[in-house]
Amino acid sequence: MRVVKIRKKQENSSYSANPQAKDILHLLKNTYKISDQDLLKLLLEAQEKLSEKEKFPLNIINEKLTVLESLVKYLREQKNYTLHECAEILGRNEKNLWHAYHSATQKVPSPLRGEASSIFVPLDIFSDEKLSPQEALVFYLKENEKMTLHMIAKLLFRDDRTIWTAYTRAKQKYDTKK
């Protein structure tokens, strides 16, 4: 149904696509023998995946693992991403993620368990290479979710002073960027 609605919308609009995009679509159709309807369906699926912000539940973080170890373990085991895909999502080095995953599986061999979480954090906050994963998470929770540092410390199973340090460093790094 949605495909038909979009096709009708396209036919009725006076939108002229980029000539290069038309050439690419034509090449895909001819090379892979894809019908117009199947190509449109594939493009819609790809668009939906790109528009969805990948998020993770905050309750997967535990006291035994670092933030990065928890993230990689979650992405590998619950989302079935490869380390290469994890590296692309998190904007981190694949070798570092391999080490973090290996370390996480040594510390916690069983899959991470998390009850239904009410707090989900977008993964793109970790793509800033200047911030450590913990700094990025603490900064996001403080600035976007308006949590107190004490609440963040309880959620992340960390000491209040550790969270204060992470937040202070993140603020300083953001201030020096400007």
C-alpha cells in the first residue's frame, strides 16, 4: 500500500531527480534485473534504516564493564553486528573494538541482560573521537536528558566523582572545539 501511495505521489509531483541518480537507478535495474516496484521497495527499506537512529538501552551497562565494552558486547551479541559494522556505527577503530569485546567476554561470558529500559541513548553520540565513550555518555545524559550527576552515577554504577570528572572533561573538550 505504501509503495503505491509513494508512486502516485511521485507521478503527481513535478519533482525532477538528479540525472546521476537516475543513471544509477537505471544501472541497478538493468544489471540486477530488478522491477520498478522491487527497486522502490528496496529504496524505501534503505531509507527507513538510514532515518532510524540506532539506539541502545542504558540498562545494559553494568559495574564490571566499561561503557565501550558494554556497547560492543551489546552490538555484537544482541544486534548481531560485525566488529567492522560496530566500528562504523561508533566511529571508532575496529582493532580497539575487538580488544574491548574480547575483554568484555572475558569479564562477563554470558550475554548482557537488561530489563525493559525506559532510557535509550543514540549511538551516534559516541562518534566524536575527542570524547571517550564514558565522557560522551555522561555529557549526553546531563545535557540532553537533564539528569543530575548523581543520577548518572547510579545508572552507570560509577562513583559520583568519576562522573563529575567525565562531565567536566567533556565540557572542556567541547569548549575548546569552538
